[in-house]
Amino acid sequence: MLRNTSRNWAKWGPRLLEGLTMRRVGLILLGAMICTFGIHNIHQQTGITEGGVIGMMLLVENWLGISPAIVTPVLDLTCYLLAFKYLGGGFIRTSVVSTLSVSLFYKIWEQFPPMLPDLSAYPLAASVLGALFVGLGVGIIVRQGGSSGGDDALALTISRVTGWRLSRSYLFTDLVVLVLSLSYIPFARIAYSIVTVTLSSWIIDRVQGFRFQRSASKAQ
């Protein structure tokens, strides 16, 4: 049994780890740490939520009381399984690492009391600051070819099945989650959540685009 396991690892191990350098893994861990710090210390404390899988994770926590450290990998792996044939093995490998990293850091931050002042009385500041953490953290992860959650996989699946543009698929998942979040978040807070979703998406684009600019300059 042990010999067969060793043979299987010798055969498939290098393929599973292909392209996952220490630098990439380190940056994924950094992005996960930044993203989850903002969600735990700002979004969860002020009731300002995100769309997509992150928002669904907070929704499940409020509905069922299940820790994000448990909900996150379950939701993400479900999305990855739905869209596996559209994403390719490289994306899946990197995304599994980033998903586990996000889950790990959620668990770590849960061991500590809030590390930032309570911004519940300043929802606009909370939405902007939360977007900075999420946008920067997720942007770093996306630059490494991964995803902080199953949002990308889910949006791509919806786009392929319905024929919608990918941006419309992202907007659809965000709005569905935000509407459901009205069950525990006042409408005014949802408005601030829209600010967070819009700003964090813009930051992710900027962080990811920085990589392309560097690559283009090197090519020249």
C-alpha cells in the first residue's frame, strides 16, 4: 500500500506542484493574509458585506453560525468542480493553494479580538478601508494566477452556460448575494456594500494590471 502511494506521488506529484514556486506560494499567502484581515476586522465587525463567494460566506455565517474557515473551502471547491473543464489544471492548482491559505488565515484571525477600531458609526470609511484590504489582497492572489474564492469559477460557468459577458456574470452573483444579505443587513448598509464591491473590483484590476505593464516593459 505504502509502495503504491509512493509510486503514485512520484508520478503525479510533480504535475500537481508544477509552476507553484516558493515565491508564488509566498505571495499567495501574503494576499490571503491581507484580504482576510480586512474581512475579519472590518466587514464582519461593521456588517458591510461583499458580493460573490465572500459575501455568501458571511451570509452563511450569519444564517447558520458556521465559521468562514469551514464555509470558504466548501463553497470554493463546489464552484471549482462546476467549472473544472473551463478553467484548466493550472488555475485549479493555484486556486486550491489560495483557497486553503484564505481558510487558514481566517482561522488565525478568529483567535484574536478585533485589531482595528470599530467603524460601525462610520460606514463609508469602513466600506472604503475594507475595499482596500480586499482589493489589495485578492489582487495579489490573482496576479499569481489564482483566486481568493470560487467567484471566478462561478462567474465563468454562468457566462459559458448563459452566453452572458463575464462582467455581467460577476455583477449577477454580487447582486444576488447582496439581495439575500438584506435578511440580516439594513438597506443602508447594503448601499455601502455596493461601494465596497465597486472599489475593491477596481483595485483588483489595478493590482493585476501592474503585472501586465511590467511584463510589457520587459518584453520591449
